[in-house]
Amino acid sequence: MRLQTASTSLSFLLLLSLQTLAVAGPLRVRVVDSLNASVAGARVAAGDRPAVVTGPDGAARIEISGPGMMRVERDGFEPADVRLSSAAGGEIVVRLRPAVVRNSIDVVVRDEPVHAPVVSTAMEIERGGARTVLDAVDQLVPGAFVTRRGVMGYGISTNGTGGISIRGVGGSPNTGVLVVVDGRPDMQGLMGHPLPDFYSLSDAGTVSVTEGPASVLYGSNAMGGAIEVKPTSPHPGVSTRLSSSLGSYLTGQHRLTHAMRWEKFYYSATAGVSHTAGDRPSSTFRDQDASLTMGYTRSPVWRTSIEGRYGHFHVEDPGPVTAPLSNSYARVGRGGFSANLDNSTSRTWGYMRFYQSNGNHYITDGFRSTDETTGFRLSQNFALTREMTAEVGSDVVHYGGRARNVTGKLDYGEHSMTSAAGFSRLQWTPTIRARFHAGVRYDDNSIAGAITVPEAGASYTLKDGYTVAAAVSRGFRNPTIRELYLFPAPNPLLKPEYMWNYQASLHARPAKNVAASLTGYYADLSDMIVTQGRYPNLRLSNAGRALNRGLEATLRWRPVTRMSLVSGYAYLRSTNLAPYLPEQKWNYSAEFDAGKAFVHIGGTTVGRRWADAAHGRQMSGYTVATCRIMVPVRRNWSIFTTLDNLFDRRYEVVPGYTMPGVNAAGGVTVSF
């Protein structure tokens, strides 16, 4: 085994420490719902203590060993994470909000893990060594797959990667899975796809992945699912966190976060730099990003905030190994802001967002573009009764831009479109074991026209720890400006793509330290936009169709307090499987907290894939593993080292781009 460590340094990582007084002792917890009624049977866990369950009065007493996180869970409600300080001997009231049935996986990035033997659907990103949000999604969600071509830098244009697919739906470029940042859809205005290299972990607080259509909530481009990224929220006081790493191929990531919260005001500033010389000639990547958020709590009900961010990256494309490229690169700069108004009372909660973003693209093949997106989004939840919760909302978004090719002397002109929509969802819980939910969205696009998409589902708890659920939903994707007016064969008569999704699942918790799930789904995709003919006689049309059927299984087991084993498997069978996407994928990891060190070993096994749309050539499957070791040195700093492609496998995710062999990195994280 060869270790390609052009420049590797041991480094440090901080296991986010709490700057509060450590006080141990008993704590009384009372759990209530949105109408202040007691919630019996809620599970409360804190630190490494055994979990307790609330009684008929919604109260329970738990021993705490000092500052940390406490998690409260109850079927039918969203789980609540509470930060503990010096509250021993007192009482904490925790209000749970009704949960809307969703097939999603929540990924917690930075908040401290709960070490109790309670199995949670939350998984940590940083402990697994992910470099970007999409890295984490690929590692932790078996039904998701992300293409890549090197050690760092997804790229854009013809040979760009970072394509996201969920259950075989995504498209090339990716326009079938939507990325949502703090409640607002994020995409390139002309092309309609997200920019993968902008989703770093510099300001990612939580990531939630919804599998299956999320069009009722987010409209177009959420046909296959949605990846929701929420920024970090500052804790009381002043905090600064610096993380820096360096490794093989001069690959480095450096992140700085500074935040302060006192009384009614808070702010948070982040900055990040990523870079690599690449594992092949002409595969350099450089990225810089920064964000600033300020907020003010006007009253116990109203909170205002404003957020701004900007990023710029330079990425080189080395080309396939059989036809290498030189000096082929793209440069992208994007920025934007959002103004937010949030509200929360015991019976209603919601938000308003006004946002704007713009970008400039420069590619060496002569393509130049500017794009802009402006939108408004409103969402409000109401607890109508103890059994019924409603959500209503609307959004309006205007996007477009201008493009040209200076080499071919082509002017694609300036184009734009506007979408306006209203949506509502209703959830009814007639008994403690049964839940029903339904929703609908009416969406009117200035070019594609109007469409109505529904969703409905139900779940039933057979007995404590065992729940069955079923759902049906419709998703859609409007044609993008590129497909309508730009290239490769624009067709202004294109119609939206549609998808009906049916799924059923079983969730089981046979023991307090074991959780498992099994989901089967059937998806019918129609009117898919495909390219027909041969160059120069190409034509885009709604001629594609596919039936996707699959199974997904997950298992999470904590055999002892400080060890966790996680595994997920996905099987997909499609009548029209897109290139590079596997029929089978298996994620797995083992984590062990030894006190003086934390060890994570994880891996992904990917089955065979088609190398072309005609299904004429297959690509081999592969297994890639990662090992990450973190060692706390002092209270506020620690070191880590990461080994990627641990077994030095030779593999390709996309044809012609051989992935790097075993490579290493090390770093330091300091908090002060």
C-alpha cells in the first residue's frame, strides 16, 4: 500500500466545549405540547446517563453530570435538543411541536452528541471527515449518490461533477434535487442547478435530507427530494472557533467562526478557504467563502435577522486520463442576502424570507453568464387543536440572466421567468398511535403554466417502538431557461416533468439501543426532458419516462455507551437508469469514544453502474473507506488525522477520472 502524502501534518480538532459552570445533580424536566398540555411517555436523555420517561403529568427527574445537551423525543412530535448549563436542582419546561410525517434524515454538524443509549436519527458530519455538505449526504444517506472526479472540487460545465441524485432522480446537470439554504431555494438562475462547490461546512449548522418529492413545500426542482441546510445559531456569550488542516496534494481546509449573543442581539461571522493542487496535473481547486448574520429579538414572539454571504472558486478540469486537458478551468463568484422575520408562540410559529442572489460564471470554452434570483417566502404553522396542526404558506421567485459565448460569438440573450405559489399542509392525530397528513401546492409559472401537486400519508404505531407508515406524493420540475432558450437544442415548447411517488415503511426500535427501518418505494416519472438525435441535429423533448422501484434499510446500534454502529443499504431498479448511478449502495460506519480519543471508521460500497445513456458499457463497483481519529489535547483544542481511501482502491466515479489512492490530512481545531 502506498501513502501519497505530498504534504501531511498532524493537527487538531476541538470537541466543541461548553463555556459554562459544570454542575451535577438532579434536574426536573416537564414536557408539554403547543397548547401547554402535559406530554406523557416522552423519552429524556442527557449525557451518558440512562434515559428516563415522563409520567402522566409530563414530568420526569434525571441526573445530569454537568453542561451538555439533553434530547427529548416522543412519537408524533419533533425532537427537541436543550443545552444544559447549571440548572441542576431546578426545573426545565420543554415544549414539543407536532411533527409532520416526512421520510428524512437529519444530520447534526456541530452540536454535542447525546451519549445516552438512546438511538437517534441524527448523525454527525465532522466526526466522519466530510469536507462538504454533499460529502456528508453521500456518506450518510444510502439512497443518495453524489458524483465526483478528484480529491476536491466538483466543477461545472461539460465535465463538472457534484451531481446529486436521490433514489435515481437528479438529472444532468442536477435539476431534480433541490438545495434549500435557511428556507430559501438555492440554484443558478439560468441553468436551474445548485453549485456544489459553494456548500462548504463553514456555516452549516444542520442538514436535512428529504427522500422523495418535496414539491408541496418547495415547488419545482424538488421532484426527487430536497437537501435543507440551516446555518449555526450562536449560543450565549462570545465564541470563536478556528479549524485548519493540510494534507496530501497540498489539500487544505481552513475555517473561522466568530459569534456573539447577548440579551436580544446576536451576530455570527464565518470565513472559509479550501484548496488543493490536485492528484493529477491541471486539477487545481481554490475556494473562498464568507458570511455575516445579525439578529435581534424584538420580543418573546418576534425575531428579525439579516444574512449576507459571498463565495468565489477557481476549478480546473484535467480531462479524462485518455484525453487529458490543460488550462481548462472555470471561475465562479456568487453572493446574496436574505432579510428574515421569525415568530413563535405556543400555538403558532413561522417565518418570512426576502432573498436575493446573483452570480458570474467564466469558463475557458468562451461561456460567460450573469444570473440573478429574487424571491419572497412565507410559512406559518398553527396548532388548531391538540389533535390538528396546519401549515399555510406562499412563495414568489423571479430568476433569470444573460449568457453568451465569446469564442463562438454566440449571444444567447437575456431571459427570465417568474413563479408564484401557495401551499398548505394539515396533520391530524386522532389517537396517540395514529397520524394522518395531507398537503397541496398550486404553482403558476410565467412560462410553464400552472400545476397542482398533492401529498398524503398516514402512520400507525403498532406497539411501542414499532410504526408502519405509507405515503403518496407528486413532484414536478419546470424546464429551465437553458433548456428553453440556450443549448444544446433549445425548445420553448417544453413542458414540466412529473413524478408520482408511492412508499411504505416500517420503523422499529426493538431495544433502547437499537433502531432500524425498512422502506419500499415505487416512482413513476413521465414527460422527462431528454436530448434526442445526433449532433448537429439535436432536439430537446418531453420523451423520457422511467419507473424506479427500490428498497432502503437502515440500522443504528449502540452496543455500549461509547460505541455506535450505523449501516444503510439502498437497492434501486429502474427502467431507465441514468449513467453513473448505482443499483446498489451500502454505507456503514463504526464510532468509538475512548475518552482520550475518538475513532471513526466508515465506508461506502457502490455497485456496478452504466457508463453511458445507451447502457452499452458498464463501470465496475468499488469500496472506499475512511478513518478519522480525533484526540482532545486540552479543554479547548484537539488534534485530528484523516485517511481517505484507506485500502488504496483504484476506482472511478465518472468514466476517465481515476480517483486518488490513499491520502492523508491532519489538522487542529481551537476554540476560545
